[in-house]
Amino acid sequence: MADARTEKQKVKEITDKLEEGLKELFGSEKYKSWCMKPPIPCCMIKM
């Protein structure tokens, strides 16, 4: 039973860290400015 609790704690820690990272990313000024840029047509992208 202790293993299941430990696994749940590990999953919660990982989920919490992921959620916090996503909040930081999507709340950042860099992301907001990127969203305001017009999209680049696919034919303009060099490969």
C-alpha cells in the first residue's frame, strides 16, 4: 500500500511541475509577443 501512495505522490509532483512550467511558458512576455506575430506561409519556410 505504501508503494501505491509513493507512486501517487511521484505522479502528483511531476504533474505539478509540468503544470507550473506550462503556466510560466504561456504567461511569459516572449510567448505573448510570439502569438502577436503574423503567421508565416508554408511556402516561405526554407528547409
